[in-house]
Amino acid sequence: MAQRGQSDAAGRTPRAPAENAAEITAPIPPLGSGLRDRARAIPEAAVARLAVYLRVLSAMREQGTNSVSSEELSAAAGVNSAKLRKDLSYIGSYGTRGVGYDPAVLIDQIERVLGLTREQSVAVVGIGNLGHALANYGGFPGRGFPVTALFDVDPDLMGVPVGGIPVDHIDDIPTVCANREVTIGVIATPPVSAQVVCDRLVQAGVECILNFAPVVLQVPETVEVRKVDLAVELQILSFHVARRADYAPAADATPAPRVNGSPRHGMAVRP
């Protein structure tokens, strides 16, 4: 058993884009060894950005957009255009100078690389407040992540439908997950139960886990774990709030005298 973290996948640097590309986007081959090798070479940070590009492109397609420049797409996604072009080069898209990218083609390419051409069946373990919210969230099925199994230990919840799905006992995780072909497990349990639940998901053949419990899970090397710690995220935001407060000018501070439109060097702001 090994402690899993988050590290970038190693791979070769993709070929630089041609200056006179004839197509808006290079055609992507059917899902095979070549595409799998390409997907394995994509750094994890770039994978996260591809998911953002997919969301932005889907909205553009719904609005009837037929082409988008790297500058437009990067601005909508909140990244610089050079990074965006680098990210898209991982999936074989380079665009055409003066034309840009076809959103529909990019969507197809990104979905293939992200494995979204088939639905990923999701199991939620821990039907407390968070688990209830996840089970009832209508946005998952529309993006290819239907919740098909729910688990808890509370006897009062057994068989009770949540979001239309009856709750099963965690002892049934291996059987239910195998029967419903669950590919992603979501752990929303108290910390003390998270490892036991994780072990049972792994036993059921689930190799991708989203963990909301504030613990580090021990899993085999073949299992991918993504950790979501809301308290840590709030602490990071608290740091930014405190830093801004520390550097904010005092309410009664007197502005420094200006010489030729610029503050005079050596002049201090006095209270």
C-alpha cells in the first residue's frame, strides 16, 4: 500500500504547431494505444485546465459560436493564450492562424482525452448533509456522471431512496459497485470511516476516488485519489483576506506628495 499524492504525468514534449496548418484542428484518431499514450503524457495541471476549456466551449457551442480564437478562449477560461495553445497541443489541436478553433471539434477531442465518451457511474458513500447534496445534484448526470449507488451505515437509511436511489449498507459496496459497474467512488464519511470505505471501494474494483474526508488515504498504486478539503480551501482564502488587510492603507493615511505625477521618493505616509 502506498500513500498517493498528486503528481504530473511524465511524457515527451509535443510537436510544435505548423505555421501553415491547413485544418482548424488536427483530426484525432479513434481511441487506441496512440491516444492513450497521448493522454498519459498530459500533465495533471493541464488536465484540470482542459476540463475548464470544455465547460467554456460547451457554453460557446450552445450560443452558436462556430469558431473561437486562442485569445478569446483563454480570456473566457482565465488563462494566458500561450498556456492554452500548449494545453491544446497535447490533444493534437493547433488551430489555424487567423481562423482559430472549431468549438465542436475541440469539444469532441477534449471529451475523448478526458474519457467522457462513455458515462462514468458514481457511488456516494456517507449520506449525511454532504452526501445528500451530492446524491441530489442534477448537474452530474448531464455531464456524464450519473450517481448509481449510495451507501451508509445508518439502519434508518437502508432502502430509503435519496435522489431516486435506495441507500445500501457499506458492507454491500463490493457487490453493488461491481453489479452497477461503478467507476468513481465519492467518500463523504467522517474521517474515522474513510479508510475502511476506501478499502471496500478498491475491493469492488473502483480505481478512481474523490475523497471529501480530511484524511490521507492509503491505496494501491493503481488507484487514483483526488482530495477535496473545504476547510483547507477556506484557510487559504483566509490567508488572502489577512494579507490584503495587512497591506491595506490606513483609513486616515495622508497620501504622499506627488512630484510630476509620481509619489516623491523618501516621503513617508504619516498617520
